[in-house]
Amino acid sequence: MFRKNNNKEYRELLEGVQLQTLVHGEKTLMGRFQLSRGAKIPPHQHPHEQTGLMISGKLLFTIGKEELEVEAGDSWCIPGGSEHSVIAVEDSVVVEVFSPVRADYLPSLAPTKF
């Protein structure tokens, strides 16, 4: 699958959290997230491994009991089944890959709330 850039195809997952599904295959899905300063993704877990790259901004991750401040250029991999949450310290842009594919992030389906 190949996809041309289109900055208009975002959908709101939570207040201040926007997702643009970029590409997906049989085993992975890549999305670009925009988080507004102060946005919160509450503690949650899912079976998907989640690998990310911070493009811009600053986020505060809590993974299990560990807090991590993430800035532009930082990357991560959160194992499936791990409880995690996020607070946007600044307006931020993140690219993440999920494996297996998150069906709720496919463009034709409505997102599942965290």
C-alpha cells in the first residue's frame, strides 16, 4: 500500500487527540497522532505492540509504574498488554505503528475510545 500525504484526514479519538491512519497491511498499521497541549489519554491496555517516534512536542508517558518524558526524536516500543497513559505537555505530533493491525483505527471504522 502506498499513500500520498493528506493533512485533512484526521479524526478525533479523544478531546485534543487526533488520528490520521497512514497505511496498513496484514500485520501492521501506521498512524500519525496530533495531541493538543493538556490532552490526556487515560490508562488503558490493548494486545497490540505499539512502536512510536516523537516528531515534535513533548509527552509524559506512564507505562506501568514508570514515567517517561518524551521529546522530538525519541522513540519507544510498548509491549502488548502493558497498561499505559499519556499527557501532552506541549502540542505534539507522533507517528506510531501497531501490530497486529488495530481494526478500530482502520479508516472505514469508527474508533474505539481508550
